[in-house]
Amino acid sequence: MDNRISWIKISHHQVGSQSIVEFQNSIVNMNHKVAVFRKEHFNAAHRLHNPDWTEEKNQEVFGLCNNPHYHGHNYELIVKVTGEIDPATGYVMDMKVLSDLIRKEVLDRFDHKNLNLDTAAFANLNPTAENIVVVIYGLIREKLDPKLELQVRLYETERNFVEYPI
Ligand code: NI
């Protein structure tokens, strides 16, 4: 039975005849999926450029982000992990483990780096926010328990952000 349906049944029909503790236990024992989030931050430089195009076309398409001397962004990263609460720990995932994973796989790789020049991931891949978020997703996904769902949101500016998968 769908968790939401069980919740509605319990809250409307059974809570009156149950003690509060029984009611709470019945909710906890339903294996609800919960999303946990970790916010991180890194600074990186990049240049958006398509080597197959002329300088004029690159300038026209990428504008300021085509600056040959690169420019920086303060990237904000939000990692969302969804799964069932482990009855032994009460956690979906230990946040220290998630934090360490993001630091090792993402921040150590990209923080204070020139994405085009200093990272293997973007040596031949245009470091747009779209491409960065897909790369970050892949790096975390590879190390995350397969039973957990993952979604990554990346802010390139306060107003421009991307999300993967959708
Ligand atoms: Ni830029």
C-alpha cells in the first residue's frame, strides 16, 4: 500500500482508538522515504568556448563567459539524497559520510581550480553549469549506496541554477 494512503487511513480512522505511542510507532514503521540535503560551496574559474567555432561566434554565443583570461563563480551546491529511514540509526544517510563524500569527490577536485586547465573532467568538455552538474552527479553517484536516490542542484549565480537529474 502507498505510504501516503496508509498515513491518511491512520490519521482519519485509527488514531482515536490508538495510544499516541502506538500511533507514532505505526507511522515510523511505515518506511517513509525522506530527502536529506547537504549544502556546499566552491569557487572556480572557467571559460565557455567551442573550439570548432570562430572567435566571433564564441563571443556572440558565450559573451562574458568567453573571456579568454577566464573568470570566476561562487558555486553553491545542493545535494539531495532520498531513501527510507534506516530503523537502526533513524537516518536516511549519515550526514558526516555525505559531507565527506562531497568534499572528497567534488570540492577537492574543483574548489579554487580553473575548470578548463586544472581538471581532467573539463579538459575537453565545456564547463557550463549544465555540464558541471552532470559531472558532479556522476562523481557522487558512483560512491553512493545504490538504494539511495540522488539529485544535484548547482547555483552558478544567485539567479541562475541547474538541476540533475530532473
Ligand atoms: Ni561564467
